Amino acid sequence: MTARRSTRLMALVTLYAALTACAQSGVHSEIDFSSQHTILLTHDAFDNLNPTWSPDGQTVVYVSNRSGAWNLWAIHADGTGLHSLTAGNAEDRFPAFSPDGRKIAFASRRSGNWDIWVMNVDGTDLTQLTTNRMDDLAPTWSRDGAQIAFDSYRDYEYSIYVMDADGSHQRKLTTGGNGDWGAAFDESGQNVLFVSTRTGNGDLYAIDAAGQGPYRRLTTDGERELFPALSPDGRKVAFLAERQGDRDLWMMDPDGSHQVRVTHGLLGKWQPRFNIDRQFYPAVGYFTVAWKPDGTAIAYTQIVRGGTGQIAVLPLSK
């Protein structure tokens, strides 16, 4: 089967799954799934993970082991201009563009354990923001660029922490979750969505950004959900979930309603050749999705023939 025919087949499978999910749920989706056609930005023999869009939508930064170590790479949205941003044996993960497009926050173990770092978009001026002896991972910016939320293993459980963008005023946002991770600020910056195992599964929750409100459970299906991503207009949440025997892309409203399955058999049981010290992260730390800043596409990792993870873009029409 040619690459073109394979891509068309994947698009038809994705379309069928999305339309079937909409029909079964009885919910009219605001996304027109009939326009879907997945585009692969990377086509190589390596694993490529954790995509993030530049604010102008022209560049995707992601993680790849193409150099022999897990470093950050950048590529134009049309698939050209591939170049490295970090190098060396230090492992880098979870890049996140600042809202103004001038900085990239990311997790790295270049200082020994996993800490949060920030650098210019060209890879220069690396600055370490956290220095705790326990792991800090998965930074995400508030919409105004003033704060960064991240996952931390301080207190010997993963919890959501928040700090100012310069690394100051670090504080614990969630407690008692027995594993909270994958934070995402909402459009207002007043609420944070995250994944928690406080009910025994990996469900999606929300809490106010001050950490004073109740924990609001958004999913209750008894399966494991992974890193949520809010659409630029704040009206939809995309996330990967282990449901119905597969790992797939799903979408819902920020209050947990109108859940729709977008893909079918997207990732199966695939795991890249990567490990982090804490056991749960090897299972979930590579399942991130990223909205294009204008809301017209979602980037994620798609498994292709040969078993590698490639950066894929799923265009969406409203």
C-alpha cells in the first residue's frame, strides 16, 4: 500500500469513528469532522513526541530521539525547515511556547533530575526555573504569560504546582490526589484542568487557579484520561483517553459535557523507548495534544507503519 493510500485510509477510519461517536452520543458537535485529513509533519525512523505550536501557527516544536538523545526540534507547519533547538545527552521533554512567542518552557534533566527550564525560541539563553531535588515536569503557561503550572513529585506524590514565569513564588496547587498531572490553564486563567488518580482512575478535574475552590470532576467513565488541552477560544477540551480498548483523541466541553470520540485506534498499546524515574510517567508522559493557536487543527503523536511515533496534524473545520 502506498503512503498516499495509507494516509487516505487513515483519514476514512478517523472520519468514520468521529461520525459514529457523534451519532451514538446524540450530540451535535461544533467541529465538522467530515473535513478531517491527517497530515504527518515528520516522516522518519525515530519517535517524535510532545508537539507545541508557536503563537503564530507557523512552527511546531517537539521532542525527538533522532540525534540519539531526547532533544527539542522545530519544524515549519508545512513540514520544511527541520532544525534542532537543544543538543547533547541531557533529556528534554514537554516544550511549551510562551503566549508572546518569545520563550519556550520545557522539562530537562540536564541538571541531574527533571527540572523546569526556559529558553529563547532559537535555543539560546537557557535558564533553570526550578531546582528541587524531586522531579518537575510538563510546564504550561497561563494565557497572559504571567504564570507557569507544572507537575512535581515533591512530597512524594505528583501534584500540580504554579509559579511566576521567572520561577519565583512556587506554590502547590493540588493536594491529596495520589497523582495529579497534566495541568492546563483555561482561557480566563482563573481555572486549571488536570488529570488525577484521586478516584482510582485517571480522570479529568478542574480547580480554581488559587487552589481554594472544590475539585470539580469532569470525567467519570472509569477509564484513564490523559493530558487535557483547551482550545484557544476556551470552548473545547481535547484529550487522549484509554477507552473502549484503545488510546484515542476525544473532545468535550470544559464542564465535561458533550464528549465525542474523534479517532479510532490511534495509538493502541504503543509506548516509545523512553523512561522517567516515576512509573506512571512512562505510560502517560508522551500522550500530549496541542491546539493550533487559531483553533483550526490539533497536533499529536500518531503511530505509523514500522511502529514509530510521528507528529501528526488533524485539521478541524467549524
